[in-house]
Amino acid sequence: MTGRAGPSRRRERGAPRGRGVGAWLRTRKPASLRTAFAVTFAAGAAAVTALVGFLSYDAAARLVRVDEKSVFSEVVGDLRTQVRERSFRPGDYAAAGPGRDGPRDDLTRRTRTDVQVLGAGGRIVDPGSPALPVGARERRVVGAAQAGRHTQREADIGDEEYHVATVALGGGRGAVQVAQKFSGTEDLLSALQRRTALLAAAVLVLAGAAGWWLARRITGRLVRLTAVAESVAEHGRLDVPVPVAGRDEVARLGRAFDDMLGRLAAAVQDQQRLVQDAGHELRTPLTSLRTNISLLKRFEELPPRARAELLTDLAGEARELTDLVNELVDLAAGQRGDDPLAQVSLAEVAEKGAASARRRTGREITVRSTRPAAVEGRPAALHRALTNLLENAAKFDPGGTEPIEVVVTGARVEVLDRGPGIADADRTRVFDRFYRAPAARGLPGSGLGLAIVREIVTAHGGHAFAGHRPGGGAVLGFTIGTGAGHGSQRAH
């Protein structure tokens, strides 16, 4: 149950009032995987043991019973053969004395057969041990004229059960009875049955213990992994250690979970940094907007030139704020990767990006391709990365007379301009979010355009770069790694 107060005994027998059966079931403590594993293992072993024990006992019982019956049938057959081949009298089958061997010994030598001799009229000449029953059927056989005539039945003598056969000596002289106790066989089978049951119980216990031990070894790491997951869910911490020992499926699960936590932690850090940076960057235009809005209260008092400047500032700040919000939205949307993967020709991306940038900036842009490559990527994202580079080049070279150049070499794309260039101290930071070089802080922009380029390129397994252009200006571009588009971040 949970940490809340438990229901009364009466309500424990059914679903609590005001709550569904599903809610009641969710409050029940779930069975341990270790227990379920052990119980399943023991149940399977018990089922197999019971089946094997039953089949073994049944086969053994059949063999023993058939063997006993076969032996008794052979004894009766030998006796019938004896009386048919020779003419015997009842005294010939009496118990032999010391040093004497008679036909009776042939019957008892191989088995535990009991012999009883009957004379004329069914009189017992030599009783068996125990005495065998003599009924109407046996008397009819005693008086038979034909030697070898017989009758056979089962009889209870005391607490034992016997097979009893009566064979006529012929001529009404009498008969010989042979008996074999088969309750001893049943006692043997009963003992075998008890031993089989005890063995099955022992196997069940051992299987349960072995199942518990095996489940503990198998589920131990799962239990620890579950504890880590519950800790993450409860406390929200992503820096907890994850057990990843071994090379089996559980270890793979642990490594995948550890990698997932690492990615979540990185995403949370990126989100926090983005929010902090965005908040910092939004303060400047918002402060300026509030200042200018406060001036609107005295708009009628301002001279015409001040009015025009105020309206121009408001329009520019609103546009800058709109661009900043749009860049933030595009940056967040670009990380989702909704654009489907496809085979993309970088030459076509360059041509389309250059056409879009010409319409927006009015600048002359040339495209030169040398062995352009087709890569796996997201067409819209790559187009956005290139247009951001072109707009950045146009922004830093507003009055340039030379065209902006796009050079595609294999899987490498370069954008070259004749602007002021990039200082060495800024080359490693121009792709950071909201970073503005000292020389560029007076220019319009959000500081997110190049950050979006790096996000897109990194998601395509490549990297962005910035450098100096011979003769003045800057070179900014990116390379796309082979097998791109899968979000890999390789070192370059």
C-alpha cells in the first residue's frame, strides 16, 4: 500500500468506495520480479518432475506387473506340461524331505510360488503356507478326467492378495494349486510411489531455491537500475550513477539509460542557457521600448523631427524584437528535426539559398561547385543554414561592390565576403548563442543566426568554421559528415 492511511478490513476485501477497481489495484504492492521468476522456475520444474515421475512410475509399475504375471503364467504352464507328460499322484507333489528332489521343487525353485496339494474330492493332502482356498471351481478341476485342466483366480488370504491357479492331475486323482502373492509387488510399487513423491518435493524445493538464486543474479542489476530510475523520477536529478556492468541485455539497457540521462542533462543545460541568454538579450529591446513608449505620452509636445525619430526607433526595436523571437522559435524548432531525411545535393542547396538571399538582400551572389556531394540530411534545415550564412555576410558587407561567393567542394560549403573580417579572438565564439563581436554590436541582429547554423550542422554530423579570406573579408561555412542526419556529434 502507499503511505496514506490504509482502509478498514472490510474495505480491503473489495474495491475502496469512491475509487475504481483499477485505482484499488494500483495501490496493491506489485509482485517482485525475483519472486515471480522463482515461482515460475519452481512451477516449471515441478511440472516437469511430476510428469517424468508419473511416466516413470507408470512404466515401472507396468513392467513389474507384467513381469510378475508372466512368471506366474510360466509356472502354471510348466505344471500343466508336467501333469500331461507323466501320470502323477497327489503324494508326488508333497513337500520333499532332506536330500530329496521332486516335481514340486521345479515349481518353487525359481519363484516364491506357494504350493498346495489336493486329493480326490478336494481334500487337502499337503496344505500350503498359507492355506489356499478350495471352492467349487477348484473341486470341479480336482474331479476332472483330463490332466492339465486348470482354473485361475485372485483371492484375498488374510491381508494379502494372491494369484491362485489349480491344475488337475487327471483321472479324478486330485490337483495341484500354485499361488503367488502380488500384494508384495504392490507394496514395492507403493514404496516407489512414495519415494517418487518425496523426490519430486525435493526437486521442487531445490528448483525454487535455484530459481530464487538465479533470479537474484539476473534481476539484481535490474533492481538497481529501477532504483536509479525511481530516484530520477522522484528527485529530478540527472547526475546519478547508472550500473552498466556486464555485456548482456541488462548491461545494454543500463548503458542506454545512462546515455539517455546524459542527453537529457545536456538538453536541460541547453534549455537553461537558452532561457538565460534569451532573457538577457530581451531586456535591452524591451527597456528601449518602454522608454520610447513613455515618450509617446508627450508625443504632441515633441518637435516633428523628434517624432519621426521616435517612430523610427519604435519600428526598429519592434522589428529587432520580432526577429529575436523568431530566431528563438527557429532555434528550438530546428532541434526537433521534424524535417524528414532525404538525399540532398549541396549544389542545389547552394543555388536555392543564393536565390533566396538575392531577393532578401539585393546583393549579387555567385555559386561555384567543385565535385558537389549528395548527403543524407534535412533539406529545409540545410537551406536555412546556408541562407543564415549569406545574410550574415550581407550584413557585415552592406556597401560591398564585390559579389558574395558560395563555394561547394564535396561536402564542404563556404561563404566568402569582403567585409571587415573576423578577429582571431572571435573566431571560436561567433557561433555561440547571442554572441556579438565588439565591432558588430551596433549592427542589427539577434546573435542567433550563426548559432542556428552550428545547431543544424552538428545535427548532420558536421561542424561549422570561420576564418580569414585572403585579400580581406571572412570565410564562414560548414562541412557535412558522411551518414549525416542522425544527430551524431563527432569530433573534427
